[in-house]
Amino acid sequence: MRTEGMPYRLVSRGDYSAFWALFTDNLINLMVLAGICQFVFQMPAEIVYGRIVPGAAVAIIAGIAVYVALARHVAGKTGRDVTALPYGISTPVMFVYLFGVIGPIYWATNDAVLAWQVGIGAGFMGGIVAALGAIIGPFLKRVTPRAGMLGTLCGIALVFIGTVPLATIFENPFIGFASLIIILWGLVGRFRLPGNVPAGLLALIVGTVVALITGQATISAEGVGFYPPMPYFGDLAVGIQHLFANPELFLVLVPVQIYNFIETMNNVESAEAAGDRYPVAVCQLTDGAGTMIGALFGSPFPTTAYIGHPAYKRIGAHAGYVIGVAVIIPLGAFFGLLAFLNNLIPVAAAAPVLVFVALSLITNTAQSVKSEHMAAITIAMMPHVSAFLLIQWGALAGALAATGAAGMLSLGDPALTAALAMEGVPFAGHLALSQGAILTGLIWGAIVASVIDGRFVNAGGFAAAAAAMAMVGIIHAPGLHWPEVNGITAGYMITAAFLLIYPRVSSRSCEREDDPSSDSGAEQARPAE
């Protein structure tokens, strides 16, 4: 709590460590998307480093400007030292745009420029969808238990932000371990480092030095230059026209942007759980507008309020850390320094920062919900494990094909699915859980938390909403389709009917059994909604 009359300080000591963590997070995303666009989709460096990366930097500047203003507003209103929401490119959505929009266009046409144009068109239209989340976001926040929103984030943190980087560390242990122990010491353990150097910075320096010594990093000025951001109205128009000429791409675009505004809502909820309350509708509008601005300036990739606010709150950050990112990332983007850093900094040196973010989010979630709701947190995490398995299986199939394996059945082939089932692998179930995993996790987390609290109408409402979404392919399907009732839809309908009807027709349905270890054996009644 600040002393009355004292202004909110934008920069605090904690911002230094937080900056290196958020900077590294954004840097990894930019390095990954640049590498995939340049080497997988054969986009020329002029587009990758001259248009996409500067466009992403413009989007980051625009979003952070709003989030810094929001932090000042909330601090002035509450009299507290708040932490600004972190912001950047949405990692899961980035991969969907790469391999669900840009990739299919490139593979079908072998035209890298058209793939980029369709990408920015999809980004712009997706930004509109994300901004529309502001209309229903506040309502969803009111009816969704915190365990549902935070639980599905924990699933993302566990498998994609934690496990994948940890595997990268173990894949390159000389570099990864050297950086990891510094992160564990300085950010997790919160012990001082020599000269009070921020742990994130020292981890990058040490990892990079080890990489240079072992010959796993190079110093190269290739790609360095001046790339001023410019609007691409004509290219954006071409991309949007192609989208409407091929509306099947909206089957990818719409569900993933629904995911994006739900992700924003969840991240705002995690900030509130850590003590900073932000208006969810404003945040969703900001993310949608930032995505649209980025698309206009050449970046196809949606931006969002980042996961990880509790981690930065815990180390005492204010707003200086996001301001630093809004300065350094654009400088690197506009002068082509990303290409230089791509060669210099190994992924294994930066990966420990992501492990820290995952650890902090899961730990903070466990501390911010009541213990009874840990069952809801757990079930909300599970669909993301299935999503991770499907991604890995798909990568394995691609690798086998690339190495010349012949006569392979594709994933989803009925014969292969049956063979997997004989080996105890429920592929069809994992596939269904993986499609719309963030929404599925949120829904089941909300259902379980509501049942635990005896809020059966709320639980039944989520089951009914899940039935409606499954019926049109928002969840448990590869894309949108005309309404159809299948086994999963019917299952949700049965679940909704039970939750809405049984508590009203059975006089004993709302009686909670005592703990079996209790001597009384009496039953404790709990009123239904």
C-alpha cells in the first residue's frame, strides 16, 4: 500500500528481473515464428525481418501503451502498487496461425508472399473476433468459477510453457542447466545474485557464453539493417479477399480467436487472484485492437495479455518491465537485431525463464483457490495433456514420412485408431479432448467447481453450453460445421439434464456425505440453488 498522496511509481526494483523474464518470453516467440516462416514456409528475409517482425513490434507497443495506462488508473483508484499486465504474441495461437492458416496456403500454392498476405488478413479478421469478446467477457467472468479459468491456464503452463522448455533444457544440458540453476536461485528461490544482477539477464549471459565456448552459437551480422514499420493496406486487402473466397479458413480462424479472448479473460482473472483487478472488457478490446494494428503493419500473429502476471507480481514489478519490453523489442525489430540474436542466443539458455513462469502460475493458482477446488483445477488441466500428445504424435508422423518411411497410415485412419486402441491408447478420446482444449478445460473445471459448491444450475448451464458448442464444432471437432448430434453432444446433454433436474426431484440429492473417517456417520444437507 502506498502512502496517501504519493504517486504510483512506474518503475520498481522488481521490474528489472521481470523485464528479462517477459523480454525472453517475447524473444523466444519472435525467434520461433521467424525461423518457421523463413525456413519452413520459404518466406524471404525481406518479409520475415522487414515486415512480420516490425509489425509484431508495433502491436506490442500499442498494447503495452494501453496496459501501462490501465496500471496507472487502477493504482490511482485503489491506492495500491499494481503490476501491469504482461503482453505479447499468444504462443498457442501463433502455432495455430502458422500451421492452420499460413502453412496450408503455402503448401497449396507454393507462394510465400500469398501465404503472408492471407496471414495478415486472418490476423486482422481474427482481431475483430477477439475484440467482440468484450461483449460477453464480463458475463463469462461472473458465472465462471475461478478454478475453471485458472485451471485451464495451468494446463497450458504445465505442458507447453513448462514441460516443453524443460525438455529443451535436458536436450542441451550443458547450456540449459547453467541457465536453469540461476533462474531457480534468483527467481524461484529469490536469493541475491552477484551484483544484484537480474536472474533472467544472468541466465541468458551464462547460457550464451557456454554456447559460444562449445560452438553452439555464432556471432553474425547477417540480416542486420533498418526496417521501419509500414502499413500494408494493399496486401491486407488481398489477404482478406482470399479469406472470403476460401471461407473454410474461417473454420480455423473463429474457434482459435474464441480461444484467444477466453485466454485474455483467464489471464485477467489470474491477475485478480494475485491482487490486481483489471476490467476484462477493456483488456479484450485492447488485445483485439493490438492484433488488428499488428496485421495492418505486417504481422499475422495475434497478441494477448500474457500468462504469468502472478510471477511478475510476486517479484514486485510495477509497469517498468512492460515499458522496457515496448522499447527493446521494437528496437531489435526495426534494426534487424532479431536475426543477430537468433544466431547468438540458444533456445536452451532462454527456456528456463518459461519454466519459471509455469511454476509461478501453477503455484499461485493453488494458493488463490480453496482447497476443495483443486479437483476442478486438476480436471481443467487434463485436456491440454491430450493436446500435447496429438501435437507430438503429429510431429512423429511427419518425421517418419520425411525420413522415407513407406506405407504409413495417417493419424485418424480407422485402422490405425483401432490398432492403437488394442494397445491401450484411446486415440479418438485424446483427439476429441485436444480440439478446443482450453474451452474444454474451462468448462469441466467450472462444472466440477460448481458441483463442489452445490451450484447445480450453474454447472448444468456450462454442460448445456458445452453441448451447443460441440454440436457446431467449436470444441471436440477440427472446425465449425452444421449442427449435428453425436455421442459427445449427447453426453453433454445428459450431463446438463442430470445437473438441472435431479437436484429438484430428489429430496436427498443435495445431502453431502460426511468424511468416511467421521465417527458420527451423519449426513450433512446442502441446499441446492
